[in-house]
Amino acid sequence: MPGRIEDYAMIGDCRTAAIVCKNGSIDWLCLPRFDSSACFAALLGNKDNGRWLIAPTAKKFKTTRRYRGDSLILETIFVTRTGKVMVVDFMPPGTPDSCIVRHVQCLEGHVDMRTELVIRFDYGATIPWVSRRDRRTLTAVAGPHLLTFRTRAMIHGEDMHSVANFTLRKGEAMPFVLAYGESFKPIPSSIDAVIAMDETELFWRKWSDACKIKGKWRTAIMRSLLTLKGLSYAPTGGIVAAVTTSLPEKIGGTRNWDYRYCWLRDATFTLLAFLNAGHTEEATAWEQWLMRVIAGAPDQLQTMYNVLGEKRLDEVELAHLSGFEASRPVRIGNAAYTQLQLDIYGEVADVLAHARRGGLSLDPRALELRGVFMEHLEKSWSLPDEGIWEIRGDRQHFVHSKVMTWVAFDRAARSPDATGRQRAHWKRIAQKIHKDVCRHGVDRKRRCFVQAYGSTNLDASLLLLPLVGFLPASDPRIKATVREIEKHLTFKGLVARYNTSSGVDGLPPGEGAFLACSFWLADNYILMGQRTKAVRLFGKLQRLANDVGLYAEEYDPREKRMLGNFPQAFSHVALINTALSLMADGEKRKQERRHAHRKS
């Protein structure tokens, strides 16, 4: 039985990542990439679908855990009646192929331990052929896949599992290394667990030291930045939305999607967070990834790609997996890659504009493609689309989508690289879109923006309008929109994306509060000068993080538990941006007080 979503932590090597439960079980791992098939899939089924447990044999024990400093090295401490043991889990970046190191050390007394390794390739469906290479080495092979397992513990077979019981006394340690390789190549070389731990800690320390953010919320910002870095695919620069697939937005429901891909929208938000925090290397790598996926036809731009930049993400249901807490279907692939989502053009334009202002030199091809890019958007901005929430119903004229096409033309018109004629032309189109949205996207009675033209429904994506500069937060229509969202989309202080019972998305109703939207509400409070409300909401959202500072996509305030895929880039990006906005607002207020004091 897998744990609750908040019971998990992530370890990763910027190629893939594993999800580790509080009970010492790694219940999800895809190799060799984030979007490859899983060899541990217990998260979406049971232990026979693959997992790797290391835990005390005692029936009762206490567990605490933390990340080691600013890193993705996870330390889990188990306390039993006889002693205390620490399991250190990490994935060393820079090795030829991904591997997991688990280093078990006894801190006090003595502890009886057990490891249970259950490898099931192809999302828990395929039992590998396990062979013993020598006293310390096992290999597991299925088709092209090879896992090499090394340890001093005496491993033996038991019900198609590889298990060992061992006892550690104070000062003693037991290392385990599980390395991926291809079955038609030599097995991966052995590595020293302690040396790998030191090198991994150095890697993360060097990366985190580049962040110069200081202040009250640095710890939360840094943990979110590390999580986002862990969601990046170093070989190409792609950034995935989450590590997992099919974690439900409602327990027992069908809103279960595969998030192990690179959404242009999520990636641009992530890049803005990196840029705001001073990490420019990721921005350069992502821009190069973007130039490759655009290829020679910007009009064929998709909403998402895999980490390599491949376009086909065909959606398939896996009938052999029971789903997280019986939430089915379990899906791999995502049919939303075929959708029209016009907002991505605005998000891409916005992040490139930010990158330019931040001193990054744009790829020469970006300027070359911009004309074709804008020419295509000029023809398509007035079309209905599936929108930011990837509606699986009829296309509509979503207000957020239209606003983001305005962003694309607005940013292009402000570009110093554009000709005078281009700037004037793009400015006229931006004005036309702005007028269109204000005419058709506002409810005449309530004087607030609505989800789509001709609709009375609300949508939390409307909270982004003042954040992208469409209208100031002081505009009466923005104020009315915020009031209506507070009244109709907020429950116990948290914001839902929209009313799922409205039938707009063609799916059964029900999901949790969307954490990113709740951060956006705090951003609006900041812009409106309501700092106290913003700080209070931000504090509430901070307390919803799990014990190691991670967030899923959603939160159920009734059941007080996380929902949706995990850890979710969108949630962590929103935290970073809200924290930075609060810090900037606080500094601005200090300067205003100093200025007022000097004048007096």
C-alpha cells in the first residue's frame, strides 16, 4: 500500500528522479529518463509492481527526515526500541548512467534492518531475469533494460523478490547501489558510495551557492529552486512538469494525467523563477531546447514535448495498474499535445523578453523566427482553443488565452530589435486584442472578467491579468474579478481553478484547490497594496508543504491532503515568484519610509 502523496520526497540527478516514501520505500522510478517506463511502479499499484524498501524490521519505529542542506540528498532517520539508523538516499549527477545510492548508517545502539528489492520493468508488468554476477553483484535484465545491484548485504531470492536482513551497530554502515544500463552493453562500473555522496553534495552546494537571495523566505525559495532544478533534464535543457503520472486530482476520480513532459507554459514560468533568482544557465539551455523543438515551422508549435523534444505523446491507459488509492485510469502519454492552447505564445514571448532584460543574449535564430511566429499568431489569436487548463470539451474563446496573445504582441512591440514598422504593426494588433477582451470578456452585470466569451463562469487564470500587465490591479474590473473569485472559487482560503461542475471541461466534477492559483491570489493582494492579506495567505500556503518542503499540484482542504502529480513545478514556481514579490514589496515600503523620514 503506497503512502499518501505528502509522504514522499524526491531524489534526482537532472535526468530522472525517484520518489521515496517515509517508510523507506522507493515507489516510483523511471529509467533512463523522466518519461521512460517505470521499473518501480508501486505508487500506482502495489509492491509487486516494483519498489525498493530499506527499513527496520521492527513493527514500530519513528521516522523523521530532511534534505541535507541545499541539496537533493535525502536523510531519513528511523528510531526503534534498540537504536537509531540513518538512510541517506541520493542520485549522483554526472555518472554515465543514472544510479541510486542508499547508504545506511547506525547512529545509536543497534538496529535490525531489511531491504526488499522488487524490479518490474514496463510500469510494473515485466519480471526481469535476475542473475548473480559475484557475491556482491546482481543483475536484472528485461529486453534492453539492465539494472545492476551491488551491496555487501547477503541478498537472496524470496517470492520473486531480492531481499536481505542485516544488523547494524553504532558506527557501522551498509551501502547499496542500483545502477541502470543497457542489457547489450557491459554492466555499469562499481562506484564508491561515500565518494559519490561527497561529490553529489559538492554538486548541489556549487549550484545553490549561485543563488544570492537572502531574507525571511530564502529557505522556502531555495527548496523550490532545487526541486525545479531536479525536474530539469540536463542533456537537453528540457524541464518536466512533475516526476509522476496519474496521481489523482480527486481520490477515486478519473482526472489522472501524465505530467512527465515539457509543457512550454510550465517551462516558461520555471525559467522566469530561475532568472529572478539569478540562475541564467538554465535559461540559456532551455532557450536552445526551444529553438530545436520549434524546428523550421513555428506554426506547428505544440503545447508540450518530451524531454528530448519529440512530438508524439500518444495517450495510453494501463489496465494492469490499480491506480493510486484505486484512482483509475492510469495513463501514460498525454493527448493534450494535440490541443490548441494559444496562451503558450504569450508565455514564450514574455520569458524571452525577461531573459533579454536580464542580460541574456538571444539565439540569433530567435529573432529570425519571431516574424514568422507573430505572423502565424496574427491569423490565429481570434480562434477558440482548449485554454490553459487543457479543457477536454468544446473549444472556447478563453479570456486568459486571448490575454496571453496580447502579451505576445505587446512584448514584440516593445522589443528593441524590431523595426519601427514592426513595432507599430504589433502595437496595433495588441490594442485590437485588448479592446476585444475588454468588450467580450467582461460580465456586464458584475463588471468582472469571466472564463470565456459569453460565459458567466469564473476562472482563477484571470488572476494573471494584472501580473502580466494587461490592466493595473487598481482597475475596477480587476478588483471585481478578485472579489468574485474570493467569493465563488475560494474554500478555506484556497483557490480552485474553476467550477468543475459547470460541465465546461467534459469531465466528472471534483478536484482539490489549485496551489499555484492560490499563490496568484497572494500576488494580486501585493499589487493591490494589501500586504497583510498577502503575507497571511502566503504563510498558509507555506504550511501546506510536506515535511521536506515539497508540493503537489493541488490540496484538498476538507481531507487535509495533497492531490495531483508530485512534486509539481507549477506550485514551486508560484511560491518562488510570490516570495520574491513580497520581498521586493517589503524593500519598496522600507525605502518609502526612509524617504518620508528624511522629508520630515
